[in-house]
Amino acid sequence: MATGVTGNELSRKQWAFAFSLVTSLFFTWGFAYGLLDVLNAHFQSIFDIGKTKSTLLQLAYFGAYLVYAPIASVFRRPWLTLGQGAIFFWPSAVYRTYGGFVGCTFVIGCGLSCLEVAANSYISVLGSPKYAAARLNFSQGFQGVASFAGPMIASRWFFQGKNANSLDTVQWVYLAVAGLGLVLNILFYFCKLPEITQDALAQEMHDVGLTNDKDPFWKQYRCIFGWVAQTAYVGAQVAVASLAVNYLTEQGVGIDKPLASQLFSYCQITFTVGRFVGVVLLNWVDPALLLSIYAIACCTFSLGVTFGPGLSGVGCLFALFFFESICYPVIFTLGTKNLGRHTKRGSGLIVMGVGGGAWFPPAAGSIADRDSTAHSYIVPFAGYVAMAIYAVGITVDQARKGGFRLRTIDEIAQKRAQMEREKHVSDSDIDKKGSEEFVESVSV
């Protein structure tokens, strides 16, 4: 087991192994999250509850992030927490207790929040900082692959035939999730990952002038406002997904619940495709600029969902899922950029922003119950506006400092080679102006 290393010091074999194993985590909780949204509509029928009450699942799941993420580093076996939450879906289904499902969902969220703090941070530092956004987008792309599997399963097994009014299949699916949690816990126990320590990371960033951690954490405004943007974005994303099945069935174009669940899985596929497209774009376009473009598109299409009639609204919903794709990982990398010794704390704060998913859906659900599901999408629009302000603000700041521009692969390679040479030169011999230009040109 390698200790005290940075991502750039790992061998190719070590890097590939670590990256692959940690990426497998994203697939697992993408599957669990994909199931959560379709359970909203299913539980409305099973328990005869309204849209607002059904969003208690989102409140429990994402509220766990708000409570647990700041202390996530204390817990060493989050898979045990995840498995316990999943396995208790069984008695909740047997006794048809909605409160039991809400409680189990909270426990699952606690386990996943621990994993997400660790996995996002590890992927971000597992290599050059300038590729962090693209690297995290690629890993989280597999979360998207899994997230459409949940609705696809639901459209086939939850809403058809006798299962339309039964919880039998729900309990079996979550027992499988519990079993997967146990397998991964064993796998991570025996497969040791290279340790990228906080001290080694901070020293690397100091060596290349890529950190500004002399100020206290509360003055790391890029991170603080990144938490605000992440809270707003995740709240908007979850609100969009939690009522998507209801929205599709209410558009007056002949879509029933099984078809709506299937279309929702296609929305998730669109999201996943968008994320992998984003991986390519982030190799050429500055992350802050790309996030600005996508955030403005999210604002536009959320209004289209709110006011677009029939199939035009459905089309805007698909477009909205596409432009949501890169937002979470790019906000994470922008918010945790150059934090040095504050990286661990900053990562926990940004992941805590996932807690926004706890209160946006109930707000949207309340409007859906009182007015219409379509008009409830004005709630996520507000979240996208907050994200757009953050992204545009960073883009303007970089442009003002002369650091924003498109990058070519050759330029990136040349700059990397230049910095490798400079690492062997004393600080007095480094051209400060050139170093500052490099820092701005490869900023993520």
C-alpha cells in the first residue's frame, strides 16, 4: 500500500486500479437513487398519499447528507450503514409502513453521504488538478448509467399487473442492494487503495503555486459559495426527477404510469449521455464557462417544462436532463479547487450541499398538489438561477484576471512538461509571471 503520495506520483497500474474501484461506487448509488424517484409515484397509489407527502422519501434521503456529510470522515464502514438501511426495507414492505420506508431511506442516505465525500474527493485528487472536472464527470457518468436502470426496472415490475398495488418487488430489489453493499464492503476491505494523504496533496499544490490555503477556511469564498450553488442545484435536480413521472402522466398526451416510468428512464439515459459528452468538452472548454452555458440552458428549459403544453413540455424535460448532466461534478471541482490543507473540509461542505434535495421536492410537491405538477417546476428554476450566478461569477472573475480561454491538447501537454521541469528548480529561478499564467490557464 502506497502512503504519503499524490495522485501524480502513482504508477499507471496503481492509478487505473484505484480509479476503477472507486468509480464502481458511483454506479451503486446511482441505482439506489434511480429507484427512489419512481417510488414516489408508486407509494402515492399504495399508501393513498399526496405528492407532498410522497416527497418525504427525498427529505429523508437528502436530509441525511445535510446531517451526515460534515462528519462523514469519522465513519470507516459506510457500506454497513447502507446495507442496514436497505435490508430494513423488508419489514417495512411486509407491514406496509410508509414511515418505515422513510426511516430506512434516511439510513441509506447516511451511508451514501460517507461514500460520496470520500469518492468525490479521491477522484478529484487522483491526478492532475486541471483534469479534475473531466475525471469526476467520467466517474459519475457510471452513476448515470445505473440511475436509468432503476426506472426501467420499475416500469416493468412496479407498476404493472398485480405489482401495481403490491410492495413485494420493492423488498426484493432492496435486499439485492443490501447484498451488493456487503460484497463491496468485503472488496474494499481486502483491496487496499493507494493513500493520497492531505499533507502530500497540500505540499504538491504549494510546490506549483496552485493553492491559497493561508487564509482561514471561512475566507475560502469560492468554496463557500460553491456550497450554496450545489445546494441550489441538487435541490433543483431532485425536484425535477421526483415529480417527473407525475408530470409525464399529466401532460394530456396519453402517457400512463408504466410508460411514464419508462420515459423517465430515457430521461436518465439522456442525462448520462450528456455527462459523457461533457467529459469530452471539458478537455477543451473552461469548466466555469461550460457550467455557465449549461446553467443558463437549465433555466430556459425548466421554464419550458413549466409552461410548455403537451409534447413540447415533454421535449423540454428531456433537454433539461441533458443540461443538468455536468453540473454537480463541475460545481464540486470548482468549489474545492486549490484548497490545499482545507481540501477535506471543503469536500465535506460541498457534499453537504446535496442536502438541498431534502427541501426543494416538498416545496415543489406542495405547488403540485395545490395547482399543477407543471407549475411546480418553477421551484427548480429558482435553483438553476442561483447556480448560474455562481458559474457566471467565476467565469467573469477568470476573464478579468486574464485566465479564461480555450485550451488545446498540445498547450496542456506543453504546460505540464514545463511545470515538471520547474519542480526541479529553486523558487528563485521560477518566472513568477509565467507560473501565474499557467495557474490561470489550467484552472478547473
